[in-house]
Amino acid sequence: MRMESDSNKTVKIKICGITTPAEAEFLNRLGPDIAGMVLFFPKSKRNVSIEDAKVILGSFSREIKKAAVMVSPSFEQACEAIEAGFDILQIHGEVEERILRETDIPIFKAFNIKDLDQWERYHREERIAGYVMDAAEPGSGKPYDRSILDKIPRDDKFFMLAGGLDPQNVAEAISEVSPDGVDVSSGVEYDDRKGKDPEKLKRFFEAVRNI
């Protein structure tokens, strides 16, 4: 799978941290390019079990690519995600050599602003299909100085901007960084309870698609 933008530089949209079939069904109507679920990371309030993930996967339209979002997963965990039906492995932290050599779906390497010195290593790795550039605390929803990304040369891998995005600032962020795609989780959630807010989701899509 090659997540390229088209000739008109259409910015792809990824919605991360999906936790229920109802959220998946709502996203089917909005049509993101990618949807993500957090696996094997109990510290996250968005973590779902592999069993629940399979149910949620069954609620998504086939047109939406599904990303398994994991932190330094074992080879066995990566295989579980692939067997469950995910299309992309999004890996924060370390990527085991065996995952690189013995899996066959695209891998997105996620970086935060504290580990960008690792970019060169993954830039040279053919199995890495794309990057997710995130905040110092991934999933926190906290923005950061995006000018630091100016130091990262662009290559032929998919370049996804994440970290602190929301309906109000995503257009400005796209203008500053010119990413291939944008990734949001906290910025489209309810203020007072768990889960994705349909109104914030709709405004986020409108902000990106009206650029």
C-alpha cells in the first residue's frame, strides 16, 4: 500500500484512538483515509483489547485503512494485529528487526519531538512506508513547535503530522508543514467524557477538506 497524496495535494485524514463500533460506523459516513486503534498499551485510556479490536474492525467500511497503533510491540503482538485484520502497523518506540523482516504490511514509524534523532535510521529502512510526527507525549493532545520538523528532509515516505491538532488549528498546521496527512485523536474528543465527539469530527474534516 502506498499512501500517496494525489496531484492536487489532497491531505489525507487519520482519526486515531477509536474505541467503539459506534465510532467506526460514524466515521464510515465521514470517510477518513485511515482509522487507528491503540493496542497492547494499557497506560492509554484509548487502549482496546485485540478481541474488541476485531469487533470494531468489522464495523468499518473496507475503503478505510485500519492502523494498529502500538508502542515497541513484540513480533508476536505485531502478528496478532495483522491476523486481526489491520492494514498498517503504526509503531512508537522501538521496531523489532523481526517485525521489519518478517511482516508484510506497511509500517508507519511514529516519532515524537524527543526522538527525532532516530529518523535517519528509519529513513534508510525500505520496510518503513511512512512517518507520524507526534508531540513529546503522544496522545496528550498538547501542541508543540512544528518548526522543528523543518529539520527533517522529505523523502518518498508518507509524512503524517500529529500532535495537538484540532478543528481550529489544523488548517494552519497544514499550511506550515505541508504534510501528506494529518492525524488526530484528543482534538476531536468530548471535553467532559470519553469518546469521539461527532461535531468536532465533522468540523475537523471540513477544516481539512476546505483548504
